[in-house]
Amino acid sequence: MASTTLDDARDESSVNPREEFAAFLESNKQWSDKVNQEDPNFLPELAKKQEPAILWIGCADSRVPETVILNGLPGDVFTTRNIANQFLPDDNSVQAILQYAVGVAHVRHIIVVGHTNCGGIISAYNAAYPIDEPTPYTYHKGLDASNTINSVDQWIAPLIQLAVSTPGLGTAEPGPERDRAVHELAIKNVERQVDALCSSHVVRSAWAHAHGPPGPNSPKLVGVHGCLYHLESGLLEDLKISRYRPSH
């Protein structure tokens, strides 16, 4: 029987679940073998410690893999991803990740990365300004069959509020004008998350102590940045909203 690949797994009709999972493991083995053949010391040395330069706060979208986009390697990027790359004050996970990344992993940069054609952004915009013809990304509240507010509703609520509160977004006509409004909402969302990060206790504390005596546990954070990843080109757009430590 022919071996199952990840490409095969994408065709649900051509593979059974056991073969599908086996394909994932086989792909991992192929990657491990390749890395160990090219540099036998890389993974053993990486296992001893991590020294990432970046904390990447990105979207969970499968088309936005941070290490691949940055042409990097394992160990280069400390990462958290969620729907529409949000940094929320009541999200204990992202708050803990920020604290660890800055205080323990000693990252030098935090990058918030949104992207074009983001399902979370499109859903939030469509919820704020409904249209008669639902798009493939239109989120229908209550799909958990309980007819109550579910996790996705709760998660995109801040994005809906942002769409409603941003002047001009609600007047867009269907078509290219509406697409531009969604694009603007994606950018506004990145701007909001950068503002929230720079207002956080972790970042403010790291920058307040930056002028103290240097030491192995001193914060190394120098910048918080916002980018938009373009799925169509594979390029990161610098949104020109970077904030730097006072000395930088």
C-alpha cells in the first residue's frame, strides 16, 4: 500500500483517520532526519536552552507560520497565536506568555502580526455591519447548538466593538469598498494590540528598569512593533507604529 502524505491527508476521501495521523508522524520523522543529517549538533544544543529574539503575537490561521515567514529556525521565535492576534487583559494565557517572554526568555522585540483575509476580522466586521449575502467567513452566532453566547462570540466581541467605534467603516458598500474597510479594521486591530502591550505592566516595568545595572536577568526588550502579513505576496508590511525603549 502506498504511503500516506500530508497532501493525501488534505483529501478527506482518500485516507482513513489512522493513516492521516500516521502521515503527520512520518512527516515529522522526515524533518527530524533531515535536520540531524545537516547539523547533528543543532537539536541537542537547542534542547539545552532557548534564546529567542522575538515574541510573536499572531493569528492562529494556518497560513501564517511565523518561523517559516521569517525564514527562521526552531528557537528563533517565542510564539502565541489566537484568532485575530489579540492581546486581551483577561486572557491569562497571553499575559503569562508575555511575562515569561520578557522576564525569562529575555526577548528583544515583540511583534504583533495581523494578516490579510483574516477570518476573525471578517467575521467581526460582518457582525458589526451585517450583509444580506453571507461570505464563507461569516460567523453565525449560536453554532454551538445551545443558542447562547459561545466562545467565538466572546472572543471576537472586542473586534466588533472596534469596528463599530472606528469612524467610516460602517458606510462601506459591498464589494471593493467593503474589502478596504475590512483591511482597515485589520490594521486598527494591530494598532490596538500594540497600544495594549505598551500599556501592560510587564512592558512598562521592563522599560522602567532598563537603565539599571546590567545583569543576566535584566530585561532586554527594546521594541514593540506592528505588522500586517500579506497572504497574497508572503511579505510582512511594517505598519510604522513601533514603540522603542526610551534609550532607543
